[in-house]
Amino acid sequence: MDRDQIRTTVLACLKTIAPELEEGEIRPDRPLRDQVDLDSMDWLNFLVALHQKLASTSPSPTTAS
């Protein structure tokens, strides 16, 4: 996954939590948490959604043949 794909995925997950957010408002040179106005539960929901989209799984060594 390249940088643009990651950015697209991050923004898509963020927009599910904060649909009013404009993509142009997010600057890559500033921490994301400082740029969005989310309460702690919304931030956690965003992180969970992001983890579900970006997390890769690998087979367990005990189940691999």
C-alpha cells in the first residue's frame, strides 16, 4: 500500500466518524489528532475502523503447513 492509498483510507475512515470534515482541511505536516475535533469515543472509533482497514493478518506458525 502506498502513501496515497493510506491517506485515502485514513480519510475515508475519518469521514465515517466526522462526515462534515473537508479533505482539504487535513494537512500532512500536522498531527491528525490536533486537526480534528473528535471526542475520545469518536477518536477511539476512528482508530478501530482504521485498524480494521489497515491491519494485516498473517497465519499463525502453529496453523501453517
